[in-house]
Amino acid sequence: MFTFKKGLIFSLMLLLILLFTVGCSESNESSNNQDKNDTEAEENTEDGDTEKAEAKAPQAGGEVVVGVAGDFINLDPILSTSGDDYPFVWGIYDTLVTYNSDLEIQPGLAESWEFPDDTSIVLQLKKGVKFHDGTDFDAEAVKFNIERANSEDSVIPDLRHVEEVEIIDTHTVKLHLSVPDASILLALTERPGLIASPAAIEKDGEEFQRNPVGTGPFKFVSHVPNGELVYEKNEDYWKEEEPYIDKLIFKVMQQETTRINALKSGEVDIIAGISPFSVDSLETAENIKLEMPNSSHRSKAIVFNASMPPFDNLKFRQAVTHAIDRDIIVDTLTNGYGEPLYQIFPNDFWAADPDLKIEYDPEKAKQLLEESGVEDPSFTMLISQQDFYEPMFTDIITEQLAKIGITVETETMEGTAAYQKMWAEKESQAMSSGTAGKPDPHLLMEIWVIADSFFNAGEQTTPEFDELIVAANSTNDQAERAKLYHEINRKQALDEVVNIIPVMSVPIIYVLNDKVHGFTANGLGKSNFNSIWIEE
């Protein structure tokens, strides 16, 4: 049934994996320069985001234009791999499950669920929901989508433990798991939980990505590559009153100054991300407010291929990680809004080890390098042209590693070509990379450290490491999981240095015209615009 070609999938999925760094930035926890008469209070919304609810009632009508740094990779959920695609796909599709700003699980198209045992989950589906093409959302649609997400055509690993999707009745499905999976519900808040129309997929085949159909608040209208994407209101949306606006438009503006000028002139209403050094000037701008989540799950890191010299040498990998002065990098590149990062989880995430720190110790790094026996301590690091923090990030890394005797050559490429070379062709030693957030720690493991992950170019692992990852995902006791992830973090970052060297967290910031309401930035960098409205 699913006939997509792998080459096509990859070429479509690569463009924006790291593009988030072009526009990640910060503001104060509350928006600046807002109307002093607006009285705001925190509330959890039905779709899971914590929004600021103004005293004024939402107004219906109008259109919102969002300025973005780059186009999406793919609007087909099983072919998209960039966190930057979420603002695009969340308008078209609903997820089976969602979460609020604290990453607490909330109902979506699945209005309730239960676990009969450790290896099954029963989902009760919402009734009366229709896809944009008029077909019914039901258990058959859920079975179709989950099986498609697990097919060989998919690039999504999150539901690999789902062995069977059993239809109990028209609005009840039972997922049978091969092993206990603590991440299964939060996996359904991600791409595999985005439900597309089976009828539209069967009708359009590979062309579905160009005419996507879901149950979401907006319908796809048109797309001009690297130009603009236009959505219109779904008049039959199952959430009462939403969406408020009649049209949602994304305009691609690669230069940040262009996006900022467009916001000031009124050409766009929202900028989806700015650099840290633009914050100060925008805080005092008229009719503009800034939004930022309380914490950021996005980061900058060095990823490498552990099957290639010199990264196949443990002592060499350890030398690199101790030679990096993370504090200097953060101070130089984030304008005071970032943090040093020593593990793949953000510092305030429940799975992070608060005691784990990698000391900047060039003398120790020199000793490790000597012990490594590497005769030619040098490597080439790829840089994506779409990355805001480049080439500054790699320049600093290069300078720091040179101090212990490691030579770094850089190769700057267009984003798609860089990712193709690093992960599809596996021909590069290392790459300056960004990491996007996930609501459950195991989902991040699936991306970066599971041996057969697409992004683990060297397929690096150890039996003990694998056993710990399985154990941490096999219990629902968060305290026990946290203890296991602390051990995993230490092995990943220090003992084995598996696949990735985290360096710094990067801030996430959106800039809005102050007439835009109903939006709150998401800590994963995957905010949606489904509940926004315009004050006229």
C-alpha cells in the first residue's frame, strides 16, 4: 500500500533539521510592551498549551501572517523530521494525544485511554470528527495511520514497539506492544499521532504531501516553495469556536532583518524565532511583544560518526568534550539567554542529572589525547548555511580544540547537502548540529543514541547502554526512570561519549504584533497557532 521511495523521503526530510537555530531567541517570561489594560491569567487550554487569556473575549475573523526563516521539509507526518515543521503540520492535523506547557498529557482525538496491562493501551476516540475531505475519523483511520507510521516508508521510529493495532469498535482501538513502553502516550503527541485522511493518501499517493488532508483547524490552500504557505479556516472543526481567524499564512523570509522589518511595517504579524542579539532592540519597539517559554529544550551540539577515525577512539572523544569551554561559547553566542549543556536533556528537565557537569580542563584533554594514540588528531566538521550560530560556533570550537593539539577543518554546505552527507551517505566525521526537544526522554534517545537510529551515523552503542535505555522505558515510575536516565546521561556524555557532544541550550523566542492574542511559545520549539486571534 505504501510505495514511497527512500531516496525521495530523504531528499524531502533534510532541509530544515537544524534551521531552528536561525531563529531561536529569548525574552522575559512575560511579554513586553503589551497593552497595560490587558489583564492576563494562566490557563490550560483543551489542546494542551498554556495560554495567556486576556480579559477581552477572542474576536473571530481576519488573517494572521507568520514570518519564518525557511520552508517546511514535508507536510506528510511520516516524512517530516524537522522540529521546525510542527507549526506547519499542527494546523492541518490533530494528534491523538496532546500536552500542556508542562508536558503533561491531555486528550486530543483520543478523548480517554486505559492500560489493561503493561503491553497494551486502549484508546477511546472522539466521535463526530471529519477529515477536511468529508470522510470520517474513526478506528480504521487510526489503524491505517499507525501502521503507516511503522511501515518501511516512514522515517518515524517512535512507535516501533506497537506490534498490532486492534479495532474494538468504530471508535475504540487497542495497541498491542512488544514490550512495556513508558513513552507510548507522549509518542502519540508527536508525528506518529498526527492523523491524516486515509482516503486522501490512497487517492494521491506520493502527491499527498502537496495536498495534505487532516482533521485540524485549518485546511491547506496553496504553497509556493520558499515563498508562502496558505491555510484557510476549517468551518467544520470539532472544537467549538476555534479557529478564530479565517486565514493563516506563512511567509518565508530567510534574513532576520527582513522578518523584523516586515513585522514593524505590518507585513507580518508574528516572527517564528529571532536571534538572541535582536532582543534588546525589540524590547523597546512600539506595538511589539515578545514571547518565550520558561525553558528551552533546544540545543547546539557536535555530532560525529563513531565508526570513522578519529571518533572511533574513546579517549579522543573524551578529549574533545573536556577541551570545550561551554561557558565562553554561551557568553559569546547567546547574549546571556543560553546555558552550558552537559547532557542531551535540558538542565531543568526531570530526566536530567543535576550533578552532571563536564569540566573545561584543557590539561586533562591533552592527557586523554596523548593516551588515545591517535597519530593524526584532526577532523572535518560540516556546517549548515541555515544555522544562525554558524560559523561563530564552529570557529570557537576550532580555536579551543587547537589549544590541545586537535586540528578542525570546516566544510560549509547548503543544509540539505550537509545532512545528506552526514546521515544518509555517512561520509562525514562530524557536524555542528542542533537538537530539537521531545516531551519524553525516550523519544530523544530514539533520535540520538539508539544504535539503529537514522541520526546515529556510526551506529554506536554498548550492550550495557542498550539495556539501560530499555529499562528506563519499561517502567512508569518517573523517579525510577529519572535514576536510570541519570546513569544513561553519565555514560552517554562521559564514560562512552555516544554519538553527540552537547554544548549549549539555545533560547526560543517569538515576536508578535501586540494585536495578536492567544499564543504562547512552546518549550520544545513546536508552538502552534491554532488558538490565535486578532484584536481589531
